[in-house]
Amino acid sequence: MANFPVSPGVNTSEIDNTFLMGQPVQAGAAIVGPTVKGPVELPTLVSSYADYVNRFGDVLVSGSNTYSYFTSVSAYNYFNNGGTSLIVARVVSGSYTSATSSKIDNSLTTTTGNTASLSINATTIITGSATGSYQGIRIQTSTNDYYIIPNSDSSNYYNTLLDFFYTSSGPTTNASTTNYMNAVVSTINDPNAEFAALGLTASFSSPTFTISAINGGTTLNGVTLYKNAPAGNPGTLINSLSGGTANVLGSALVLETLGEGIIMNNSGTLNADGTLVSGSKDNVRWEITNANTASGTFNVLVRQGNDKTNSKTILESWNNVNLDPNSSRFISQVIGDQVLEYNSTSNQIDISSGTYPNQSRYIRVKSISNLTPNYLNSSGTPVSAYTASIPLNGSGSFGSATGNVKAGANFYENISSGNTQGLVAGNYTNMVNLLKNKDDYQFNILSTPGLYNADYASTISSIVTNTQNRGDNLYVVDLTSYSGGITDAITEAQSRDTSYAATYWPWVRIQDPGTGKQVFVPASTLLPGVFAFNDKVAAPWFAPAGINRGGLSTVLRAKVKLSQADRDNLYTNNINPIATFPRTGVSVFGQKTLQKGASALDRINVRRLLIELKSYIAQIADTLVFEQNTITTRNNFLARVNPYLETIQQKQGLYAFRVVMDETINTPDVIDRNQLVGQIFIQPARTVEFIALDFILEPTGAQFPG
């Protein structure tokens, strides 16, 4: 009888009658390990190796050398062998944070800059009579000359709107310096504000004459004043306006990278070609384009960190977004703004801030300084109070992230106890615990390349326990470090007894796809790719081994060329040999699980068959919970399960099967307990692992059997 939980649900169990005396999961593989970049402790689904590199990187620099993590090598082989989806759970040592964007300006002035000005003694201007021909003042801007001259020169080359015409019946009645300068100031600040249109104002407090900018900023620095400048003549330079400083503009919003660690930082100066000094293929930069105050919209581009101004590499483009929280194109809603973090207390991923799920693969919205609700009024006109809030066109960088590769990290064959690619066992704990959750994270193969049983037995025990409790995946485990020999591997294998894990030996030499170097990697690095290829060309219930489906095409050689005796010794102890053959190269030549008892489940193809069947049929059973416990419901179940098992049988997964869900096991007392019981009997197809061929010599004239 099934052991039902207290709350409603579906219970699946296995009854293994093969002991000798003495909807299929679609998620693919999962890898837990370090990566070059990407979100920390946030399992992420990637669909191709290019997608993996964009999010998690490939090559890292440590000291003066380049390396690839086993995670990257494994992802490369997995996708190159037909894998379609991969869950990557990045683990790190130390504290890692995201990088935030450099300031994204809008038109709001938060701090007014100093005004440019020029002050002189007026007596240095007046050197003759007030109506003399040399009493003109010339003001020169970057675009034009403006003359303030006496009436006697009023017919020669001057701007009539800005000139001062001094006469005895004018603003003053005598030609003193004071009266003259007051009249100049009065004319400069005339009612038509022509001079103010230049952004300038003037004042006179005897004997000082001052010209200054109306507003702060640097644009009027360098406006020059000349004396003795009758219309059309340059005059004599007195001095230039100076001291203007830029206005400080407001910040429209702040963006933040999803990837964490100092590798995401690229803030700093630009090179001549527009590249960021610290830009790289592993970080990103931002750009605002098509800012439009008429509509309140703008575009956000995510560019690769090492691109050039004239040759942009645009990774993502989010067009026609806005700052209006009532709009469907609200930037936070379009790009996303959630910060997700692992909660060790609840053992789940929590939303620590933000409202909208992250749609971007690279960034999220961290904050918005000034929202623009209902930016357009009922007549379609922008609300004037909001127009200055729209970000200005421009580009920038990201900075202030923390977290880096541990100094003295050991890579490849140098990994050891307490230093596996810069990590320790405890760095894996959170993700090992999180991946207990089979509802949120579905996968059928799990690997942790970099951990091995000899030095990380406690962590591997936790993973094996979780895998057995989940019952929906196979864990590929390594036994020893590079230095371990065949005897060490056998010793470690003897400490494990489970059909939910499998192991392979020895280590193998490959060409690192990221660095091009020839390096040694543990077998678990490549096995997800073997399983992916097996499932692509056959099915999970076929053995991922042998020349047809177990070839390791990227392996240059195995650490040890195993003899027949070595292979026998390993296989007897549930270790799948990685064998080398003269004509076919290196292949996986075994498909045992780590189960010690001799039964069908001591073979990988049977374990994976059962995982496949349980997953699919449990999904069918899920649809029956809370349905009426009648013969119609039972028949609906049978009508879906039997054809599925027939298909598996036709595809060589089963010899025979029988499904029972009738009144013989669903008696009235079972029904009264709100239970529905079914029994599924299967005879799994076995693989050929031993072939006996008898060559019989017959005498001449003998008749061969027909």
C-alpha cells in the first residue's frame, strides 16, 4: 500500500523485483560550480553555449595566466553534444555584489554652477569725451560682436537693438563717466531684453562696471570686452568673462548588473576610439538613445563592455521605454527591477527588493529619481513639470561591484582538499540545499565538477541524499583528485551504495575550449555531454556508453590507458571505465550505478528509464488530484498511461508492462480515505554488456545447420 502524505498530493514509489538472490523531464542537466561572472547563488537556465558565455563567461585571468572553470568546460561539451537546456548554479568564495551604472543625467538642475563674470574700473573705458568716436564698447561672444556706442557713430555697422545712443537729451544730461556707464547698463538691460537673450546682465556701481552671466554654467566663459571700439572696429581688449562652472544635472535613474563581482566594473575614462579603459567582453556598458520629451520615451541599449563608439556591440535593446508607472512601457516593468537572493532559513530564492521580474539577461533597474505618472495629459501634451525628468542621450559604464577570484586558486589537475578552483566545500552548501527543490528546479543529470569523494565526502553525501529524495535525476560523482590511482578510486567507490549516482575513472586530457591549452579534467566534466548525446540519438533508457554513444571526441587521452584487467577491476567495483582503443579512441565503457546489490537498478539505463517513467506518469496523476474517485477517473488515467508505456516498449525501453488501477486495489475503504491507488509493473529492457561468440571449426564436407 502506498505511503500517502497528510496533505493532498501524488505519491510515487518503486518496487524492485529484479534483485538476484545473494511527462519526461525536459530540463536537461544541472551544474553547480564557480563561473567567471553571472548571478551568484541564483540557478539560471541557459539554452546554448553562447547564452552561457554571455551570462557566465568562459575564461578568467588569475595572476598572469588564463584558466577556464570546469563549469565552463562542462557547459561547452554539454551543448556541443546536443544538450538543449542547462541549469547553472554559480558558487563563489567571499562576498560578491553587482555593479551600478555611472550617472544617467536628465535636465533637472540639482546644483546651480557659478556664473561667469567680468568686473573692471569704468574709468579705464572712458578715455575721451562722452560723445567722442572712441567711446564704444564691444562685447564679443563665440558667435557675434555687439557694440555699445555713442550717437555720433550710430550710422556705422552696429546692431541697432543693442547699441546705446547717447545724446544730451538721453538718459543723462551730462557726459560724466558715471552717467555714461549708468546709461550703458540701462540700455543693456532694456525692456526688450536683447542683451538678456545672450544670457548676460550688467551692473554699475561707481567705479566698477560688471558683466556677468544670468545663469550658472561654462558656456559664457571667454566672452570678451573691448574698449575704444567704434562700430566695425575691434577696439582694445580689456578682459574676458571667467569663473563659470557647470550646473549639476539630476540623475534620471540607476541601472544595476545582474552579474556580480569586480569583473563587471568598467567605470573610468574613455580611450580615443571610445572604448572604456577597463571595458571587456565580460562586462557591459549602457547607452540612452532617442530621448524624446514630446512622448516621454527613450531607448536603453546594453552594449558589450569593450565595444567602440563607431563599432557598437549591442547585446540588448529596450526601445520606447518611459518613467511613467502607469504605462505598459514603464522601464522597470519592461527591463525588470527585482533583486533575488538565496534565503538560507527558508532554503529558497526570495525577492529582496523590486516588483517586476527581470526580463533582461544583463541588467535591472535599481532606482528611478523622478517618476512621470500620466506623462501626457488628456490632450496628448506632455506635463511640463515632467519633461526635465527624461534622461538625456548619452552612454556610460558600471562600477562599484565587489568580489574576485580567490588568490592562489588551484585549477585543473592541481585542485586539492580545501582549494578546488579557489573554493572550499562550504561554498557549495547553499546551492546543494536549494537544489533539493524539485518543483522549481527540474533536471535529469547533476554534476559538481571540482568536488570529489576523497576530500569532499560530506558535501557529496548531502548531494546523494538530496538526489535520492528527489528521485528524478542521476548524480555524476568523481572519486579522487588527479593524483589518485585505481586503488584509491576503488576505495572511494566502496563507500557509496546508491542507484541514483554513477562514477567514472580516470581523469582525461582535453584542449580547453576557452584557453586552447591542453589540461586534465575529471570525468564528470564531460559526462553531461555524453548523456546529452545519448538522449539525442537514442533515448534515456539506452546505455550512455560504448563506441556508438559513449565516445569522448574532445578527449586527447585518458590519464591512464586501462588494461582489460583494470577495466574488469573497476567495473566489478561499480566504476565505469574510460577506456582507450586503438581505432576508436577514448570511450565510456561502462554503465553501472553505485548500487551494490545486483538488480536491474545497478545499471544506468534502467535507473534513467524509471526516472523517465515516474516523471511522466506523476505529471498525469497530478491532473487527477481532487477529481471524483470513480471508475471514469481511473479509466482516464489508464487511457493516458498505457499508450505512453506502449510507446516506450516500441522504442526498446521495456520488454513488457502492466498497469493496474481497478476495484481490486481501490476497495471501498481505500476510496473512503480519499485515496486512489495504482500499480505499474514493468520489465525494463536490459543492455548487452557481454557477447559470447563461438567459432567452431568443421571438417571438410560437413553440413552447416540450415
